[in-house]
Amino acid sequence: MKEKLKKLLILFAILSTVAGFIGTHDPPALGWHSIPFMDAVVGVIGALVLMVLIKGLATFLSKKEDFYD
Amino acid sequence: MIRSIPPAFIFILGAFFIPLFRGRAKQLYLLFVNAFVLIDLSLLEAGTGWVIQFLGYDLIFAEVDRLSLAIAYIFAVIGFLAILYSLQNKQTGEQMAAFLYMGSSLGVVFSGDYLSLFIFWEIMAFASVFLIWYRREKASLDAGFRYLFMHIFGGCCLLTGILLHITSTGSLKVEPLTNSWSSLFILVGFGLNTALIPLHTWLPDAYPLGTITGSVFLSIFTTKTGVYTLARCFSGNEFIAIMGGVMAVYGVVFALLQNDIRKLISYHIISQVGYMIAGIGVGTELGVNGGVAHLINNLLYKTLLFMCTGSVIYMTGRSKLTELGGLAKQMPVTCITCLVASFSISGAPGFNGFVSKGMVLASVLEVHPPFLELLLRFASVGTFLSFIKLSYFTFFEKNEKIRAKEVPWNMQVAMIVIALLCILIGMAPKVLFHILPYASVDYHAYTSSHFIGVLQLFSFAGLVFVFAKKTFSPHQWIILDVDYFYRMTLRWVAWLCMGPLNDLRRRIQNSLSRSVRFLIYLSKDPLSLPERSAEYRQWNREDEVSALESIGGKKERRYNENIYRKPMGVGVLLAILFLFFYGIIYFLK
């Protein structure tokens, strides 16, 4: 299951990146909208930032389940 | 011609007849009332109706326009499906609370004045808390009280704002508000229901502890009426727009840290409400349409998510991701509908979230700096990761210990219908566009850049999840939120009240009691006051003890109450007689 999911995601990642280069674009509202793989970058960086963020928050904010009891 | 009545009254009156029915008849009655409300809504005409004069003000119970109708329709449809889902529920009190809650929510939507809005607002708060308490566990009872206290605070702020608004403008009409003290208080009142940060803590605290069906109802109405009121009164407010972006991110970050499935979804309510109010805060026609469209879509997939997680808890008795897993084959309908809801909330192409998230993002790009757009895109990544986590660890992660079967037919039907609606709106968004407040707005959801962008975002974020699954794995912990400060502050206040302040009160009370006792003692024999004063002066010269003894001895010897009763009685009698004769003379004259 996990392997299939991984392969599927890799396939989608490749296809969507290629499509970003050949697809038509809306008029860019901001500079970075004209970069064809910008959303891929946002996806990766966003996920990595979230990983770091939840690691950090978990260190400070995680408590035992009966903390308030 | 048939004249429709405000749908709120149908639910509120209908609630009181629920105890008269039993078994199948009760189930039919619940569905019938909902169906009746839907028919009634179709008969409502645009304009102002059901106006009642009260203390010189107009109370408007049916202010009907495209916005209120759009929200009311989705409330009624989802309410019907939630009732269908909850037919197994045998608790009459909970069903009454659900009806009162639905009715008062519709009351808020159609209120044309702040006073009737406030009344329905409070009925909502007090009815909805029973959906938590009916779980009959200590944790639910405590969470219910916290929920109620927060909402009472919000209600007080709202009432203060309304009174200030009436004082300054002389008007009760619900209308867009400008910056003033009254609007600040009203914003806090509305904002608490909308779960604006840091007023949001009641939501992830109480919703996971409601009954299985109660949480489904809770997820539908409270925050959405809050969003609706913000759309009515604070559309185009920049603070609201930025708050929307902050909420969207805050919700997903905390959702990713949760172990309880309903708590995870509760945090996503905050995040999704963020998208809605970002659109409303932008305030353009596209922004308001996007916010309302996202509200409607969110009602569908969020209700579906609460139904799916409720079904999992109903059949397994477990709500922690660390204890779940392997349910995909055992509960296929729940699994598939949960996946539909997950794709919808993530905004995947082909599902309803794709349409409304696109509208909100497009509206943000029209007006605001890139900061808000980045926040919303970042939140999209987090939403997708959260729901991969939820679906994976609930349905696909190996767990040999767990045994479950699919939920009863009525629960399945409700979930399937909502899942189909999510797909229908995703595939044919014009169905949604027809009911939005601004009919003239032209938006194309399926542009190639939007479609490809979302695919890129999800596939790359998904790959990060697959390669770093351990980081996103659930743990048996709780994560402290802002409510930690509330709880600690309240504990400190409780200590201050019970310790130092109570001690101070006791000291003041004792000294006052001594003074009062002394005055009572003096008042028993006021004629002896000059004599006593002379004796007190003597204390300075003589031994204190002997002086007191002499006073006490004289009092025992001399004092006789009856000596003073007679002249007082004569005095009172004379006063009454005087008044009597005065009265006779006055009337004869």
C-alpha cells in the first residue's frame, strides 16, 4: 500500500511539473505565479516548514493526557 | 397564496412535541419537521417580513435576501441529513436540544435586527451545550461548562455592543458596522462564535467531547452563524482578512499535532473558517461569494468528516489515532466517504473545496499583499497533510486488534448523500454559483494553472509525508493551546478569591459585625447615651475592666424595654390617626 502510494505520488509529481511547463497560465497577479513549478516548491517547503514547526511545538507544548486532571 | 413562517419557529415549536412520539413515529416526525422547514424556505419571499413592534423598535424575524437564503438552504439540507444520520439516537432531550439549536441558528440567519439576533444567539448557546452534556461523562460535563462560560462571555460582549450601537445610532437594524466601540464589542461577540484567535479555545475543547451525533450538529451551526454575521456586518474589514489567514495556518498546525480524530477535525474547523473570513474580509464581490461558497462547501465536507469519525467511534469505541487503523476493509463506506471529505477539504480537483478555495485565493490576489496569499497556500499544504494523516492512520495503518463492522443504513445513506454533493459541486460548480449572494460574479474554477498548481502542491507535499511519515505519526499526548493561559489565570483568580481576598472579607466582616453589635447595644437604650459617654470618658482615668463591669451592671439594673414601647406606640397611633383624618379631609375637599 505504502509503496503503491509512493509510486503514485512520484508519478503525479513528475506529470504535474511537466504540465506546469507546457500548460497555459492565467495572467500572473504576483511575480512568482509565472514560475511553472512554483506550487511544487510551495508544497515541499510548506511541508518541511510544517514538520519543523510541529516538532518544535511538540517539544514545548506536549503534555500527558491527564495534564489538566 | 400560502404565507411562509420564519423557519426558526417551526424547529423551536417542533422541539416541544418530540417527547410525544416514540420509536418509528418519532423518527418520522423528526424528518417530517425538517422537510417542512425545507418547503417553508422555498416559499420565503425576498424582503422584510414578520416585523413586530417592541418598545418602539421593529423586531424583524424574516429579513430575506440572497445571502440569508443561501445559508438557510444549506443549514436546512445539512440539518436534514444530520437528523437522518442520528436516527439511532434515543435521547429525547438531545433531539430537542438539536431542534432548538437548528431553529435558533436559522433565527440568527433571518434576524433583521440586533435584539432578535441576540435572543436567538443565546438560545443557540444554551441549546447546543446539551449536545455536549448528553454524553454523560465528567470530561464532557466540564467541557460543556467551559463552552458555556465562553459563550456567556461572548453574549455579554455582544449585548454591550448592541446597547452601545443603539445609544449611538438609535437603530437596531443589522447592517454593516463602522469602527467604533460598539462594533468592537459586537466583533468580539461574533468573533467568539467564529472562533477567532485567541477566542477559539472552546471549539477544540468541547466538540470532541460531544455525543457522536451532537458533534455533527455542533460542527454545522455555531461557527457558520458567526461567519454569516461577520459577512453581514464586517465585510471588507482588513483585520478580518488577515485574521482569516492566521486562523487558516494556526488551525492546521495544531491539527497536525492531534491524536484524537475529532479534535484534529475541530482544529480544521478553525482553519477552514479562516478561509471563509479571509474572503469576507477582502470584501469584494468575488471575496464574499468565495467566503460564502466555502462556508457552504465546508458545511458539507466538515459534517461528513464528523459523521465518518463519529461512525468510527460508534463502531469501535476508540477515538485516538494511536489506537485505530485497518478499518478500510471493515468499514468501506465510511472509509470511501471519509476520503471524499478529505479530498474535498484539501481542495483537490473534482471536489467542492477546489472551487471555493480557488475563489477565496483569487479574491485575495485582487486586493491584498502576497502575505495573505502565502498564508492560505501554506494552510492548504497543512490541510492536505492532516487528512493524509487522518485517513492513513484510521483506515490504512495495520492494526490486527481492531474489529468493526459498517454503521447502520441510515448513517451510511447520510454520508453517501453528502459525499455525492461534494463531488457534484466539484464537478459542476455552477450549481453552487446560482445561490451565492452576488449572482453577477463570473469565476472559472477549472483553469489549467489552478488545476496543475494544486496537483503540484499535493503531490510534492504528499511525497514529503511519505518520506517523513514518522514525524507526522500520532503520539499519546495532549497539546497545550491558549486555553492553558485561561485555565491558569482562572486558577490563580480562584486562589486569589479563596485565599487573600476571602481573608480580607472575613476581617472586614468581623470589624463591621463588632460595630453593628455595638450599635445594636446602643440602640436598645438610646436615652442612656449621654450617661454612657460620660462613663466612657471615665475609662481613661479608671481601670477598664471595672468600668465595663459598672456599665454592664447598670444596664442590667436599669434597662426595661417596655418603658419605651408605650410612648412609641402612642406616637405611631397618633401618626396613623392624623394621616386618616388628613385623608378624609383631602378626599372630601
